Amino acid sequence: MPTHLFLFGGGPPFTPNLRTRFAALTNAGPVAILYVPRTGKDWLSYASIYTEPLQKDGISSFVHLPLSDTPTKEQLAQLKQCQGVIISGGETELYQRYLVETEIGDIIQSHFVNGIPVAGFSAGALVAPERCVIPEIDQRDGQRLRLPGLALLKDAVVCVHYETWGEAAHLVQSFTEEGTDRAFGLADASGIYLCDQHLIATEGTDPVVLSRSPVR
């Protein structure tokens, strides 16, 4: 099955054309939205920024899955039934902790290789490659971190909030240190779509792409 990966440099909503592509691949859902709960924030009110536009594309069923160290059997069962996965944004270290080498992460990886589309926003995009590189600005102790990722994106690194955070030097450093074939710098309100690891479409500000071979 072809794989489908959508990565966005900032928070939601989807950019319009990539949203339509994502929705078309889900067979009308249900779609799981994975998020790390934040104190004082009403998730369901915030989640409408994902759900309302997708409803216009025919998706009527959503699973809101709060991430933690101890997902329930019911949550795992719900995720297994989903036909699309959205990984939201927030504190990247927590997303990495709850998704990489966990039961939730295993389900996402299985879905992905079976053709179910996965979309990552900000932290969700950072955790998608084989290596999750977190810049100092995105780390509570101001330390640059290199951690295992979900390995949905092969032989590449990703930087998000590329312009807002001034990530040009970080992108070059990550590309050099990790020795990957590609590096993507994604701006806010911008996204890319990769099918079978090939860059198929972009929307919003053009991504900065570093490559050791012809861009694909």
C-alpha cells in the first residue's frame, strides 16, 4: 500500500488543498486526533479547528485521544478502527514520549504502512521522522535534543515554525549532523504531502528543502 504523510509547520487548521487530499484518503473516517492535554484548555472547543473544516470534506466521525503514559484498552481499540490519524501540536518532548516505542506508536506505524493517512502539526511533524530533533527554543531547559522518532518519514529531518523561530541554522545543523538525504523547513500555515516518501504537493509558503540528491 502507498503511504501518505502530511506535515505542517505550525498549528491547525489544515491548508485547504492538503485538507481535501487528506480527507479523500480516509474513506470518510473515523479520524483520530491525538493530543497532549493542556491545563486550563478546553480541548473539544479547540479541536473544532480540525473537525469543522474536515466535516465539509465529508468526515463525520472523530476520535479525540488524549495522550499519556497509560492509554486505555478502549483508546487503543478506537485508534485501531480509525481511517486517518492527526497528531496535534504542543510540547514536543511529551509527544515523543507518548508516541515513540509505545502501543499508540505501534498502531500509528501499522496504520501508516497500510495506507492510512497521517498528518502532523508542529510537534506532530517533528516526531514523524526517524530522528526527532528538537531545537533549543522548543525545549523547556533550552537544550537541543536528538531523540528517536516515529520513522514515518525516512532519511530526512524536519524543522517547524521555520520563519517564526528563525530555524535556518538549526535546519542546516540537523541536516549535517544526522546525515540524512533531505531536510524540510516548514513555515507556519504551510504544509507538505509525501506519498511513498516522495514530495508530491506543498501549500502555503514554499518549504525550504535541503537535499543531497535531486529533490523528490
